[in-house]
Amino acid sequence: MSIAIPTLIEKDIRCGKARYQTYQTGMGGQSVLVVPDNSYIIIFGYDYSPAGGGLFVFQNIPDATSFSSHSDSVKAFETQQISFYTGQAFHPFIHHVDLKTNIALRRWDSTVPDNNSATTYKISQEIDSKPQNRSTYIISNRSVAITVGLIQRVELNASSTIPVTDKTPASLTYGGSAATPNVESIFSSNLANSPSQVQPSLKQFQDYGLGGVPGNAQDQAFALPDQIDGLIEPSQYLENTFSLGIRESAASNYFLNVHYALYTQQEPESLG
């Protein structure tokens, strides 16, 4: 699936009111899409080639049932986040990335006495780095900060039952259920800096008596950069977890291509 130019933007491009532009970045986690003075842009989509391509992680195990989880070194690549900050609005997008796992049966060397029936399993894992496409509609008259990172874990900070209300009716939602879903989650163990996502919403968290609202609480789920966990910078992770040579491999790095229209005439009345 490719990114289509919205009809109204295409009309503006055809009549000369706007120019179609692309901005391609990759490797490092922080980029800035520069918007010229007296101009504004509309980002209408992007193509994202996830980090972690070209890596093969192998494990040898005695039997197939002992393989219960993905290798720790590749877990961080399975959830990746892109965010756009316009100075007026923040737009995070989380991508789940497929992990291809192959299990091969191997026999030991049959020439070894009394060992010709022994077997082992060789597990190979590979991140599927084929491009992912997403349509957006982000307007900005300022340069846009683009932040890319890996997310390795989400920590539960609180769970609770949800009461029955007009917004959480019984049977249709978790309202009145015996289930105790997450009502506060964080992407980092650094509670002082990481935002807490509270549920069902920031207002309902307080109205439903689910506890005191944290000072850094918000409704959206997204990770922020953190030295311990949180949002992990991709190129640093490649070098620290694997090697400098892996970081320098183009196949292992992410690439992001942003599609946008550049307007150099009158700005819209409101930007979001």
C-alpha cells in the first residue's frame, strides 16, 4: 500500500498553490523537518522501514517446548515509535514489527558412538523490516521535530475494576466486570520524567475514584526518551547491544520518508 495524495492537496499542487515534497531521514533517532519562513506544510503520510533489518539471532535448545520467548536482544525492535512535534501539537505513532522465527531440527554427528539419536533445535529470528505506510494530516508553520525510538517494555503502575457508568455500560464494556485492567501504565521506570497513561481517560480516572491523578498523567499512550528504558535511541542500541559494525550496516537501521505539501502563500486560519 502506497501513500496517496489527498484530493484537495493534489488540486493545490496542480494549480501551483503547493509543492509536493519528501523528507527522508534515518539512523539517528532525532531529526528536524525544516519549514521555511512564511510557509506551512501539511504532512499527509510517511513510509517507515523499521530498525533491526539484516539481523539474525540464533539459539540452540534441546527441545522445541523449551523455547518460550523471543530473544531479549530483538524484543526492542518489535515495538517502534515515531512522533511529530510541531510546537503546537504532538502526534505519536506506534508500530508493531513482525518477528520471523524459524525452528530447524538438527541431529548430532551420527559418527559419535551412542549419540546418533540425540537431537537439538536451532532457532533463528529475524525482524521483518519491510516498509510500513501510514496516512496522516499534520499541519505546521514551524519546523517539525521527528523522534524515532524503540520500546522494550511497558510497566503496570496500577490496576482496578471499572464502575458501571453511562460511558462504561455493563456487558458492553469492562464497566461492572470483575476484570482489573490497567488504569495507569508507564513506559519507563523513571517515574519522575515518564508520562503515565491513565485509563479509561484522564477525567474518568478521577471521577471513578481510581486513585489520585499523577502529576505527569495523560490520556495517550507513548514513550519518551529515557536512559533506563522508555524510548530507546535506535543507533545507540544497535552499537551497544550488537556491535559498531551492525550500527554501520544500512540494513539494520531505520529509514523514514515523509510525504508533505509545502505552501508558501497564505496560511490557514488555524493550525493543529
